[in-house]
Amino acid sequence: MSYHHLTADDIKILRSYIADPARVITEPTAHWDHDQFKTVRAMPDLVIQPATNDEVVKVVKYASDHLIPLVPRGNSTGLMGANLTIHGGISLDMVKLNRILSYDPGSLTLTVQAGARLKDIEDYLADKPFTYMPAPAMHWATIGGNVATNAGGLKAIKYGVTREHIRSLKVALTDGKLYTFGSKAVKSSSGYALKDLIIGSEGTLGVVCEVALRLYPRPRHIINAVIPFDTLKHAIQSVPAILASGVEPTTVEFMGRKVLNLWEKFYNQKFPITEGDGFIILGLDAFTPGELTAMLETAVAATKAFNAFDPVVLDAASHEAKVIWDAREALLLAIQKSTPQMDEVDVSVPINHIPDVLQRIDELEQETGMRIPNFGHAGDGNLHIYLCSDQLSATAFAQKRDLVIRELYKTAAAVDGNMSGEHGIGYARKDYFEGYYGKAYTSLLRRIKQLFDPNGVLNPDKIFPLHE
Ligand SMILES: Cc1cc2nc3c(=O)[nH]c(=O)nc-3n(C[C@H](O)[C@H](O)[C@H](O)COP(=O)(O)OP(=O)(O)OC[C@H]3O[C@@H](n4cnc5c(N)ncnc54)[C@H](O)[C@@H]3O)c2cc1C
């Protein structure tokens, strides 16, 4: 596909759409050429920071009409190179479209602009009786980025992922119209669910401008417990038993001593629990303290068959709880600090198959000599697996990385899993997509893409190559 290269005339017209000239950046700096992982790098020709829906609509229409590639960008905390302008063109940086628009406790919704960050939303709701429940570990991500990747997080097992918490979206499409998909009503049996098609589409179908979020009554009582096990394997094996006990936890995370050692080293901290090699962090919430106690006792009893030590029960407001959650949320960054370059596979598998993936990781470490630390969401089967370059040359790392990625996808596919549970496919994994999901399925997606974006300008070649 050949695209139009931006000219001075294009920039003049695009600038006329944007109220403040400072929000049209003709000489982008390195700030715009990478995301968190830097595995894909590309410098946009132009950055536009819209501050109104109307500005978004006009820019998207102009880009489509003039065959100029356009890639929306949130706060660039993504890991799959998804917000990069690999074909040049416009980076539509959404961070200035960031207002909280309306708080509506009557309908249990909060409406925000797409560039609002999770942290802004948490701060806004802090003194209110309602909360936005999904809990991705990266609080600086924008809600638009979360919608685009269908971000998961620590509470998916009980409350679901971003998708379950979006009532409606306002989306700018390439035809120059702003559409509302979904509504504040809870239910709909009213035709195609286009809102759900947009969620997780990584900006390839339209640009999200506004989001009506579903709110939950803030849970009255919360408790966390860390359960140490003699081995990580036993920790993981206990999870189906915890869930079968009838307890519905908000969170079940797993991590091993090896990754915690990296966090201790690079954050100069001490993990407060010294016994055990594998850990489950169990989060519970309830209406009364009595319910919490009963749930905790039942869950802990279920772990005893798996060589669990006594749990360390944490008051949610305690310093110890803060240290443990800080450790969990910083694991990714700690691993990143331990190696010059890294990449990630975030397959999601049925929970009883997590041990299969962990076993394959052990084998691949032996076979390739590559360090592959990991941790993840034991309750929902989403693993975060890191491929570390360490001493390898760039070429050797690229070869081994490709081999490990393919092997892990093979393992996930064999147990009916998905390529990505929450971080997306982006540009970093687009070449593996068709192999994983098949030609017929990818062709169907291409036809949907064609309908929304006939000129192929929105994030061209992201998720899967535009053309067979
Ligand atoms: C330490 C750390 C922890 C993390 N923890 C989690 C976690 O627990 N769960 C999880 O899911 N992710 C996690 N992530 C990954 C990342 O935070 C998410 O992928 C997040 O959704 C990206 O949002 P962003 O605003 O940074 O978007 P970006 O990285 O800028 O972009 C991500 C994608 O969204 C698209 N996009 C952005 N805004 C819009 C818009 N308005 N309309 C259409 N498309 C848009 C971009 O084109 C791109 O495809 C973590 C990352 C880090 C660094």
C-alpha cells in the first residue's frame, strides 16, 4: 500500500483544525518514537494533540481522504509497539483530551475523555462511594489505551476486564462522523454490539474520544493474604482448588522467589516474607468482615494439600500490604532493569494449563540458554513471560526470541489459549497472528477492517498485515 507523504499544504490545513498551534508538532522528538519496550521504533512525521472531539473527527477524516497513515497514542505505556507510526504519518496523541465529563451515580456511570489516565479516574473517585473496578497495574495508562487493548488487570477473575466495564464509547470513524456505540443502559438486545468490536481493536477501526465507564459500589471490606508454598509449581497447582472451594477472590496472582529477588535488587527493597519459593497473592472483598473471614479460611484450607505454609494476612491499609502490592506492580520494570533488552509474551490459557506453559518455559530456558523470568494472573490464566537479551548479541537475541515466541504460542494454542491476554498484538506480534488464528479468520477480520477504514490509514498493518 502506498501512502501520501505529508506536505506543507497538508500541515497548513490540519493546523487550521486545531485551536492551539502548540498542539501541532512538526518536529517530533524521541518522546514519540517508542513505547515502554522499545522493541519497535518509528518517528512520526507529525504529532497532533487534539483537545476536542471535533478536532479528532476532522483530523481522522482528512487523513483518510488523503491516504495519510494515522496512529492514535495514549500515554505510551504499551508493550507491543502498537502506538507507533511504522508507515510515517500522524501520531494522534490523545493526552490533552483528558477531562472528566460527568459523574452520574444514578446510572452508576462516569463519563471521561479518552486521554484521561487511570490515576486521574482513581483520584476523582477517591472520595465517592463508587469505584471503577478494573485494576491494570499501570496507573498512568489512558482509558483510551485501556479500551484499545481491552486491558486486564488484577481483578479480572471476579470483575472481568476493561470490556465488562464500558457502557458506551464515542468513536471517530474515517467517514468523518462521531458515533456512539452502546448506551448507559445495562442491557441491549438491539443489534450488533459495535462497542465490543471497538474494544480490543487497538485503534485499527476508529479513534475513541469518550468513554462511559461502569461504576461499582466500593467494597466495604478488603483483605489480602500472601500464601507461600515450597515451590512455585505447588502454588500454581493450588489455584483450581481455591476456586473449586466456592470462594470468589478478586485477585489471585502468582510469583516466584526468582523474580522477587530481581525486585529486591533493583528497587533496593526487602520482600517481607522469607519462607517459600512460590507465592499466591489472594485478594478478597466483601460486604461484612465475617464474610471475609469465612472466605479466607475456606481458601486457605484448599491450599493445604499443596504444601502451603501459613498465610500472611494483610490489612489492606497496612504498610506491609503496600510493600507487597508495590512489589507485584513493579515486577515488570524490575525485570526490565535486569537486562539490556527484553520482549514479552502474554499468552492466556485455561487456568488448569498454566503448569504446561511454565514447564515449557523451563525447557526453553535449558534449550536456548535464554533467561525467561515470569509471573502472572493465576486466577485467569494470563502469564507475563519475559525474554531477556542479557549477554546475547542483537542477532542472537532476535533468533532465540523468535524461536521462544513461536514455541510459547504453540503451547498456548495446543491448550486452547490466546496469543495475548491483555497487552495486545500491536506491531510487535502482527506477523505471528495469521499463523495462530488461521487464514479464514484473519481474512474475515480484514473485511471488517475494510468496512471501517476503506483506505487503510488507521494503524495500517497492525494486529495483522492489511493484505494477504
Ligand atoms: C509496569 C507496567 C504494568 C502494566 N500492567 C498492565 C496490566 O496490569 N494490564 C494491562 O492490560 N496492561 C498493562 N500494561 C500495559 C499498558 O499499560 C496497557 O497496554 C495500556 O492499555 C496502554 O495504554 P496507553 O494509554 O499507555 O496506550 P498506548 O501505549 O499509547 O497505546 C496502546 C494502544 O492503544 C491505542 N490507542 C490509544 N489511545 C487510543 C484511542 N483514544 N483510540 C483508539 N486507540 C487508542 C494505540 O494506538 C495502541 O494501539 C502495563 C505496562 C507497564 C509498563
